Amino acid sequence: MVVWRDISSSEDDEDEPLGEWLTVEQSCYIYCADEFRRKAGLNHILDKWNTPLGYCSDCSGMDTPLYALGMLLGDKKDCIQYLSNSECNPAAQRFLRMNHPAPLQSKSDIFQKDTWQFRQSKVGIYAAGFPCTPFSSLHFDTSLLGEEQAKPMWETIRRIKSLRPAAGLLENVTGFKRVINIVMDVLHKQLPEYKITWVELDQKNMGSPTTRSRVYIILVLEELILRHAVINFEKFVADMVSDFDMPTDLHWRDLLLPKAHPVVKKTMEDRMRKTMKPGKQSAGWMKKHREWARNHKVTRASGTFSKLYPGLVNQLSSRRELKALDLHTRRKGRFQIANTSQSIHRMSLTYCDAPVPCLTPNCTFLLAKEGRFLCGLEALIMMGMPVDQIKWEPFSDRALMKLAGNGMHVRCVLAVLCIIFRAFNRQKLAEYLAR
């Protein structure tokens, strides 16, 4: 049963212009699977692919691995069988329903009882991006694996044990390294039939002008791995990761939409309507600002930001943002990007043409030269999502930003999938999936 469909060719979308507004740079950035296939030496394997490949995901967000898998298989993507997913976020649930065909089993909660409607099908690829809150560097006061939000991770391990997929990828923030040794010990004990390792990947090392470092745990059934790869799986994976190192000739501004784009104009108008409205501010922010200014020897900062960027003040949503930007610009002058969502001591500012800072669900990136904030659609583009083939119009700018911030980067997922496919013994994999 084939359950993949090409979104761009659906009858419902005949009147919608898909892709005319993407620039050549944006299109090349998004549709980069051929480069990854070539670097991994997979063309001769994937061009002849004819085996049904079951796919399952949990805590999947936009289910980026499904997009990446389709891009990687190209005209063979009809072999993908979308078997199961689970996602508790309402906006992500809506995105999945609108942009992916219905899987054979779908749950709003990973802990819902399994009905195993797809048990007659073998799982080829299993992907999960379990919650990062307990492990995030922004939450140092958590009990890590003891947190309630860490429970989905243990459930993913249980599901891998039960589903026994040919391979799997698990993604989380770099703060997960604080518990990686404990989790790897559990994985090795619970899943002895798998070769398991982990890598830290950042798309800025894979031709992207954006940065987002994440931990990926890679699992492959030992019986399906090529002999030379199984001897030292960790070295095999590390060597392949280095193969994907590629410079970028793109600047992050190449991925932005023009200021006249309807989405950009609407985002700016919405921000101006909300500007500086009185609202509840975080407790003690003024005290934190005074302490920061004292520690960094910044005095008489009021009005500094307004003088340098007069057109941006009416897009700020709070006095806290304005005061923090006053202090930062007084200290170092003009900047390129500022993440105004964070408190003053965490507010990251980019003062040169460095990669775009890490996109997070609640980030608000102020683009100084452009005179506006980054919009959610641009965040999707920076994450490598095929925005010319997905339905994003019904979502608010804030919802799109959160979807992008919670998602996996397409390039990193492409790299992991290439590693998995390169490790497979194709004949043994075909036999396993056909059982």
C-alpha cells in the first residue's frame, strides 16, 4: 500500500501558484538531496530502489524525516509506506493532516495504546524527536531524565524494541549530551541486536548559512549492515559525517523573502499593530538590566537603539526589548541580527555576516539592515523545508516560527539517512522488509 503523494500535484492545489516566488538560490538550497546522494555514493543504489519502505515517527513535529526520505528517493518515493505517527502539539497535528497523507495509525499522544494496524508491514525507518525541554541549555535547573517530559524518550526506546525497525534516528538538543552516556548504556542493553552510535551535526557545516547544532542517535540492525561497516560502526559513521562537510556560497540574506512579499508585509503590519501595548512583563527585568549595565560598564544608553534604527522601534512589542537593545547597541554599536525573545543576559546579537543563530520555537529575530523581523515562512526556508510544496497559508506567523523551531533541519536528516542507507546490505535489507 503506497501512501506517499506529491503535494504539488494534488487536484485541490491546481489554482495555487506553487514555487514561482522561490528564487534560484532558495530552490537550490531546499532541493539539495542530489548533492547528498552523490557525496554518499548512493545514486546507483537508490536509482534502482524498488522495495517498499515502511516509515514510522513519534514526537514528529512537521515530520521532516518523511520529507527528507522522499527527496532522497526522488522518483522512487512511491515506495515509502507511511505507517504510523504521533504528535501532541495541536498546530503540528494540523500541519501533518494538511501536508502528509494519513498514516495507517495516527495518535495525538505517544502513550496512547497501540492498535498496530500496520503489523503486516515491516518498519524500515523509525524517527523521533522527543521533547528537549529537560535537556535544553536554557533549563539548567531540571532533573534531566527524571522530568515528566523525559518520559517520551523512554517510550521511543520501548517502541523501537517492539517495532524492530531496520534503522532509526533520534534527535535532540546538544544539552542532551549531559545524559548521553546513561541513555547509550540503556540503548545497548535494551537493543543488543542494533549497532548504535551518536553524532553532533550542524547544518552550517553542510552548506547552510544558518546554525543549529543537534544530537542524532543512529541505530541500524546489525544483521543488515555491510561487513566493513559493522566492524567499527562508530568510525564508519564519523567518516561519513566528514564526507558531508561542504562550504556554502550562500549568504543568509539569499534565503529571505523580498520586503514586498505579502507574507513579509502582513508580518510587519501585525507587529506594528501590537507595538508597545501594555502587558505583563517578566518580574524584575529592570533590575536585571541595571545589573547587566553595571557589569558591562554601560551608561546613558536610553535612546541609542532608536537613533541607530528609527524604523524598527514601532515593531518592538515591549519596553523590555527596547531597553535591552539600547544597552546592547550602546555597548557594541550596529548589529545584523538580534534575538529579542531572550532576557538581556541571553539576548544573542550577530555583529557580522555570521550564520543565522539557532532557530528556536520562541525566537524573534530582528533583522537590522532589512528593518523588520524574520517571518515564520523564512524560518521554514532556512530549515530546508520545501515551502513550494507544502500548505503553510492557514498558519499564523507565530505558528510557522514554532513549527520551524521544533523541527529537524532537512540537511542534517538527509545526512543521517544517507549514513543509514550506506550502511545497509541492500540484499539483506530487501529480504528483511519482505518477510
